[in-house]
Amino acid sequence: MTEEAIFRSANMVLVQVYMASEIARDCVWVLGEMGSIEFLDLNEGVNSFQRAFVEETRRLDNTERQLRYLEGVMREQGVEEPREAYGGAYGGAARQPSRDLEELMQRTPQTTSEMDAVVKAVAEYEQGVREMAETYRGLEKRQQGLQEERSVLEGTRKYFETRMSYDGYRDGDDGSSDRNSSDRFTISSNDSLLTQEERAEGFGPDDVGLHDLEAAPSTGAGPMPRESSVNILGTAMGVVCGTIETDKFAILERILWRTLRGNLYMARVEIGAPVVDFDTGEEQRRCIFAVFTHGGGLVARSRAVAESLGGRVVEVPGSHRAYAVAVHGVNGKLADVQRVLAGTAERLAVELKEVAGQLAGWRAAVARDKAVYAAMNRFDYDPARRCLVAEGWMPRGDVGTARAAMVDVADRRGVDIAPVVSVVDSHLTPPTFFRTNKFTAAFQAIVDAYGIASYREINPGLPAIVTFPFMFAIMFGDMGHGLILTLAAACLCLAESAIARQPHRGEIFDMAYSGRYVLLLMGLFSIFTGFLYSDLFSRPVTLFASRWAYPAGFKEGQTVSATQTGVYPIGLDWAWHSAENTLLFANSYKMKLSILMGFIHMSYSLQLSLANFRFFKSRVDIIGNYIPGFLFMHCIFGYLCLTIVYKWCVDWIGLKRVAPSLLNMLINMFLAPGTVDHQLYPGQGPVQLVLLAVALVCVPWLLLYKPLALRRAHNHSVALGYSEVLSGPSEASSLASSHSHYSSLRPSESESHVLSPSNSLSPSNSHSSSFSHPPPLPFNFADIMVNQVIYTIEFCLNCVSHTASYLRLWALSLAHNQLSSVLWNMTLRNSFVAYSERGFWGCIIVVLLFALWFVLTVAVLVCMEGTSAMLHSLRLHWVEAMSKHFQGEGYKYTPFSFYRLLTSDDDS
Amino acid sequence: MSGWTVIIVLIANLVAGSLFWRFAPKQDRTVWRSTVSLMLAMMYLMWAFTYLCQLHPLIEPRRSDLRPEFAEKI
């Protein structure tokens, strides 16, 4: 059984792995399945392009790019990836890391030839799909062009017809035939050539978009009209028609006006639907334009201008017959293109479906192989001896398994040189690794968000499992609200595997999901505290008979006081609920409760610092930091807490004595030491004097002991002539670097013995980066002193401010209680009236008001208040509790693991 | 019921806590032990403080909206 590694981070060792280069890939593969080594980069100085396995990485990068391309085409074509069992973008390929040797042996690595096959298959599919997709795009473009052309034909024709029939629009062939309405009728019948389907596409011209922009008087008779010309007022006019982006129409208009010196007439018709530009993928609105001018030169010039602005010029035959032929031709072409397009799309979809089934597997295979090569790029490659040297951090308990698994790889591959795994000694600080499960992970995340614990430091995430939800519950105490929270969290917990399979969860929901166990405990503890507060949706919980009895025989409206008949066994007596002076009592209770719970929480955290100092064998910290800190805190606030409890235990009324104010007592303890206004207990004055004296002595003790002790140790070692050797793991120099660096004091075990003797590779440690000693920190008394002064001031002030800070427990619980009772009184309570007063409507009002009350309860009291209480609880942990012991100077352990690789951030 | 109840419950809690400590599940033992002990401790403390503050209250509940015919029932 491996160590638990939750109270303190796992014991990490630096291992060196020697492996023959031919089996290196398989060895790394096994380590990736095991997921418990973090490789160090042994080639930090080497440019990433000059590393040993760049070629392989580049090849896989290319395959990855091809996969991304295929994915893109699939998205464009609307082909879905099958996701029966959701496992991220990699399908079900992610397997839990295993530290079981048997299982590891069964997970055979994919061979290089398998990988080659994947790469080849992907490349082939990519090429095929790319060709087809390009054809498809080409056809689409062509289709769009034809549609545009058709709409120009239609638009201009309509325009001529409606605007110019009077002015002399004429069929060229008919020549001088009378231009009456019959002409127009033929044209409109020709309109049927424009198929209905096109209108459905919204491609037809927008009737409202007709604009006359310029009406230039056309004077001089131009030369002969070419094919696209119309006769206006007996004059042959050249026409240039086409489409252009709507935004650019104004520019076109201005330029043409200038270049043609006003000798033109322009018109435009909006095209209804926006057109997608295939090159940029953006939608744009286009409009049909028509420029009327005369003279071949001017026509050519307008055409050039229009084309330079990205316009598309379409020949519009002037003659009616030619027009009909043109429209017919365009329609024919369009139908052909659409037929081919449909065929291509079908073939593409078939191909893509084939791809879709395998995509997840390919992606996983490529990602894994790439990660393997990325890891191998960090190794030291010795081409002469054909071996790779890897170094990395590994939990001590896993070394044996790793070694056996790698020997097994060598056996299977028939390589007689087994890989060598040896534990080496190092002065580098190992990474912090807590083994969490689905329950503890969220609590650990709360602590990690503040800082990663130093190596082997006590993990504040462990006590937070209880203290965090409990501190929340003190503020949130209400059975009903706690129940709602519990039910919601229980749903998340029960359906966790179903939710985990959901591909896309919202960010907020995901947060609630990952913190579901935190929410569950928060809810459960809230039910408990709510029971103690005797609050259920702000109503009293009358489980036991009240221990307060009101006297009989009084007149209505008279103020009566109850008499005590006993002590309510669990929680607050519900008689307080409806009393007029309930706040007076509840305030005193909750305030004292907050101080007591807060002090106990801080004191508990302070004891963790003692455990840390003892673990790291830092005597100077125990004497110089822990003991004076403990005394200071307990002499003032511990004493306060004791007096609170003592005051509760004394029957002041029964003894006919004045109950002393504890706040005044504490203030007087400092302002007028030795004097007591109202005695709490005999001998109070001298006791307080002694406590005050102890607390005051602690300040210089805290301030001076540690720096002076360090200096003495330093001077002593210098006097003995060890000044050069101090760089090693000696106590004095590591401590000298400051109070917080005690983590480097861990017992250094020499374990550099080679554990696998059957090898011919002799480890030579010279090339390894991890053996270089860190430069010794020079002893600087001033720095230490300044640090200690800051620490002392902080500690003493924090004792006061942190204790006061716990009063937020009181404030929030009071606010929560008041808010929920206000909500009750404002809504639901008003609905309960006698039937005679409101009749049947009263029932409906109850239902409606219940809905209002319930929605507000969930939204405001559970969600909003709950969030606020949670943030306060978070602060109490990060600031008030963790400052007492937490160093947080570690860095997180990120092992090389296929599981992590395939499960994290795959949706990005 | 008197102040001794607090002591008795404390002892009962300590016994329960140590029993659990002894027979905690093998899997994730540290988490179980720490969580259950802390939970017992915090719940006990909260209850004890609530109980103690009502041991000898300095004020008594007072109300003026009471009707004589209901006073006996409360």
C-alpha cells in the first residue's frame, strides 16, 4: 500500500533512469501510463529546434494539423463525431493512471509501426478530403457567381421594365416597332425563366431598394450601341451592370461621377440576402448597380472602375431575345453546378463519417506519442553509448513499481540491457504532491488557490475538509436553507458520473459540480447549526418542550416575562424566537460563540506550526517563534475565552452579584493593570497582572531570540573554520535564509546507491544538472532582523485583528437570520388569514405567495447569502487560520501522465 | 441538567472519537480520522457553547403579544 500523502505531501525522490535508446520510447510510455514522474529538463540550454527528437515531434505536429483540418471540414459539413462514451476530445482513450504492476504490463505501448500507420492513414484521408473540399468550395463559388449573375439579369431587367418602358426601352431587334405595353408583357412572361427556387433563397432583388441616384441629362449622341445598350429618349446608351458591395457603392458612384464628368446615370437595387465571401468567410451585403453612359470609352472606363472596386460586371444583353437566352443559359449552368455540388457533398460526407469514427482514437494516439517525444527531448541523449538518461521527481513508494515495469519492458522487447532506475540525492526542493481523491480534491483546490504548500509541510487542506464547511455553516445556520443546499449538492453527487460525461458544461455549473462535496458538507453542517440556532426557514424548531414558562393570569397586551424551568438540551430555546428581546440574547450568544470558535480555530492552526517545526527539527523556531507566539495569544485571548465560559457557568442572578462586562475587563487589563471593576473571581487582579507581564515579555522574546540565536550559530561555525562548508545542508545556513526557509532542512538521506546491479551502463553523474549545489546564501544579520521585526509586529497586531475578524461569523449569521425572518414576514406570513376574511381567493394567494417566497428564498437566501458566507469562510481560512502556520512556498507536482494529458483542457 | 452535562457529553465524544480513530477504514485513513475527529470536536463545541450560554441566562424572554388563554400551552 502506498503512503497516503494528504497530511504532508508525498515523500519525493529524484530518480535517474538510464535506458537504451531502442527501448526508450516504450519505457517512457510505461511511465506515462503510470503517471507518477515529473521529468526535469536536462537540456535547458539547448534550443528546442536542436533537441534529439525534433524530427518525430515535427512529424506528429503535422499529423495533428491534418487532424485539426479534418475536424474543421467536419464542422463545416455538419458531420458529428460519435460520442457514445464521453471522454473528452479523445474518446474513451484516457485510462486512469495505474500503479499496479500487473495492469501496467497489460497496457502495451503502441508500436512505432502502428503509429506510422496512423500517420499515413491520416495523411491519406487529409489529402482526399482536402481535394474534395476544394472542389466543393470551387463549385460553391461558381454557384454563387451564377446566382449573382442571375439576380443581376433579373434585377436590371425589372428595372428597365418599370422605369424606362416609357422613355423608350426597346428591343433591339424590333427596332422602331411601337413601344407599347405588349412589349412589357412578354418580358414579364419571360420572368418565369427565373426559377421560383431562387426567390426562396432570398436572392431576388429587393423591390424597395430601388434608387434613382443621378439623372444626368444625356445630350450628345453617342456612337453605336454595343450589345449591352439601351435606347433612352432615342439615344443609344451604354450600360454596365453588375454587383458590388453595398458599402462601396457610394465610392463607385463618386469616382464615376468624377471620371465621367457627370455624364452618367446610375441606379442600384439591393440584393435581399447577404452573401458569404468565400475568401474571407465574412458575410457582406451586395447590391446590383447599373451605370448608363454613352461612348465605348466611357463604358470601358466605368467597367474598369467597377472591377477595381471589387465589383462583378455582368453582361446584360440589351435585346430581349438575347436576354432570354442568357437567362436560360445561366439557369442551365446553375442546375448543372448544383447537381455536381450535391454529389460532391455526398461523397465528402461519406468520407468524413469514416474519419469521424476514428478521429478520437487518432487524436489520442498522436497526443500520447507527441508527449512521449516531448519528454524524451528533455532527456540527456548519449549517442556514443546509445542510451538516454532521464531525471525526474517520483514519490518514493512508486520507485519499485517503476523499476519493475521498465525491466518488464526490456524483457518483452528482448533487450538484454535492462533500464536502470536509481535514486539520487539532490539539494533541489522537490515538488509538492498531495494524493487527492474526488472527495478531497475540491478542498485541496481551495488551499491551492491561495498557495502551494512547501514540500512536506502540513497540508491545511486536510482540516479544511471540516473547518471550511463548518465556518460557513455558523454564518449560514438555518435548517431549511441547509436542506436546500444539501439536496442540490446530493443531486450533483449522485449524478456525478452522468454529469462527468456531459460534453459542455457551463462555467458556473462546472464550479458547483467540482465543488459538490464541499457544498454537501456545507449543507449538512448548516442543518446542524440551524438546528442549534432553532431556525427552520426562520421559524422555530420546537423539538423539545421550551424551558421557559410564562406566568398565567395576566391581561391581554400586558408585557410578561418567562421564568426558567431548566436548560434547553440541544440548541437555543425556541421561546426566544417570539420574544421581544430576542436580539439582545442572540447577539450576546453569537458574538461570544464567534470569538470562541475563532480563537479555537486560530489556536488549532498555531499548533500545526509547532508540528511543522518539530517535523523539520527547527529548534530555533520552536523557541523563538512558537512558544512566545503561543504565550502571547493565549495570555490575552485565551484568557478572554476562558472568562467567557466561566461567566456562563456562574449563576450571577442567583448569587445576587453584578455580572462583569468582559469587554471592559479586557480593556482595563491593559489600561489599568491590576484593578478590577466588578470581580469575576477572587484573585483576578494579580492573575491579570501576571498574564499581562507574560504577554509583554513575549514581544521582545519573539523579536530578538531567533536572530540572535542564528547569529551565534553562524559565528560559532565561522570560529570553527567552517565558513566554506556552510553551503551544505547545515542547520545554521539554511535557517539563516529566513524563518520561512526551514523546508530545506529536511533530513538528507544518501540514497544514491544503484539498486539494479545487472547493468553495463555505469551511471556517471557528471552531466546531470541536479547535482550542482545552489549558491550559498551569505549570512546577513540585518535581513534576518528586519524580517523578524516585521514578523513580530504582524503577529501581535494580527492576534487582535484576527480575533476581531472572526466576529464576521456573528454578523453574517445575524444578517442571515434577520433577512430570512423579514422575508417570511413580508411574504408568506401575510397569506395566512382566516377563511372568512378572503374566502377561496385566500387559497390562491397562499399558493402565489409561496412561489414568491420560495423563489426569493432560493435566489437571495441560499444562492446570494450562501456565496457571501462562503467567501467569508474562505477568507477566514486563507488569512486568519493559514497565516498561523502556512508557508506556501512549494510548487505543484505535475507528473508526466497520459491520463492528465488526455483529460485536461481538451475542449479548448 | 446542569453544567455536568457538558463534561459528560465531552467524555462521550472523546470516547466516540477515539473509537473511530482506532477502527477507521484502512482506505484513506488519515482523511477519515481527521475529518471525523474535527467534526465531532466542532459539533461538540458549538453545542456546548449554546448549552452553556443558557445555563444561567442574565435575561429572560419577554413578550407582550401573548393572550392569556394561550399562555399555558406555550
